[in-house]
Amino acid sequence: MKRRNNRFLAGTLAGLMMLTMLPVTALAAEEGAADETTTLTTTDGTPVPGASGNGIENVVNDTGDSQDTVDTGANAAANDTGDANPIAGNDGDKTGTSVGGNDVQTGASGNEGEGSSAETGGEQGGAGNSENGNTPAPAPAETFTAKIGDTKYETLDAAINAAQDGDTIEIGENCTLTVGTIKKAVVINGNSNTITIPEQGTENHALNINASLTFNKANVVFTNDIDNVNQWSVTMNSDGVLTLDEGSTCTIETHGIYASPNAVINVYGGSKLTIRNTTYTAMMA
């Protein structure tokens, strides 16, 4: 009986001691959890970044990373919103939002250099570039008085004097003819300009046509108004040929035409010859 009581007392005392020590043990365990830091290591003994011994990732809902870094394995999968696909139009590694976690930090600077807006203007070039659909400005119109081929002359007289037999002279603007005598066959393309032929510096004060003279698309005006009844605006020897073609007009005032035998006057292609207000006669042969 005595042994049983002793055994009961010993059990009771042990129970009381355990109840007395329980808060202390719990407090020690709680303090240990707060103070103790367990570092997880890899197989080679190096610490695992971003992880602690309590198994909770050290970066959760990270919204303010100051550097462009990729989350480590410990927090890469946690709260990851999954920006798996880069923003359309950007290079994958240069997207504005980094991949991994809820990170919203800005990436490198958006698009690669070749997609930057700064380069767009340079590629387009200036105004008038055909690549952007603009039509180039037309070249300024060529200006000249008379020319034969690509050779330009300051006056129609200079072009007639330089012409070879059978040459064509282009007219670029209104001009005057005072050469006196036509000795070579020439064609004058007036290009709708006016050619004025005043009194000539010849013995009979007229334009002497002693070869073939043709006017195309020209407005020819003779203005010989010398006060002499027996003068002419045009004289033609037996080799003289005056031709008006391609809608040309020819107006002769005051003094008319004197033509030798075998001279020829042609009016073609809707052209018109007018002789008016003569002091003697319009035409004589």
C-alpha cells in the first residue's frame, strides 16, 4: 500500500511539474521561431536565394522591384500573373512588363531601336519622297527663245543664221524675226507663240523668201507700215515657198506680197492667211 501511494505521489508530482513547465516551453519555442533563421542550401552548400527555413517565399506580391531582374525559383511561381506572352509588336525580352510574379516594373525601354518612333521620321524621308506616296514636284518648265535640237539661241535670227538647210527651229516664247532674207529651207515650230515680223532692213523693206519657209502652230504677224506705196511686206523669188500648217495664222497689214513666177504659197491644216488694209494691192505676181 505504501509503495502504491509513493508511486501515485511520484506520478502526481511529475504531472504538476509538466504543467508548470508548459508555458515556458511554449514561450521558448515561440521565441526560437522568431529569432532563428534557417538558411536553405543547395547540394553544393550555397544558400538558396529568396527562400527561408519556414518554407515561405520571401517575395510575395512584389510590386516595386527597383531593378530589372528575373525572380528566382523560390518566388517565380508565387502570385505570378503569367505575362508569358510579350506585348504584341515588342521583342520578347524587351516588353514593358517583366515576366514572373506580379512585377510591374518597367522593362528595357519598350521596343527595340528599329521600332522606335525616333527612327520612323528618318525612314520616311522628306516631303516629295515617293516611298510615302507623295508625287515629286514637277521640274520647272524649260525657258528659251529658239533652239535647234538641244542648242539654244537668244534670238530667232541667231537660230536661222545657225540652221542648216532642212533644220527645224523650236520657239519657246514670243519673239521677233528681222533676219531680212531666208536663204535656207527651215521649219519653224511656233508652239502657239507669236512671231512678229516688222519692216526689214533690206532694199525693198520686205522679208525676202528665197527658199522654203514653213510655219507650224505659229501666229505670224507682219507689221511693215513704212509710208511708201510701192513697198511690200513679203517678196518671193522663183525658189520661194511660204507654207502655213498645223493651225498657223499669218496676218499681213498695209503692204502685201509680191511673188515672182514659180513661187508657191501653201495654206494647210486649218491654217489661215489674211492680207488687209493694203495701200496698193494685196498680192502681185
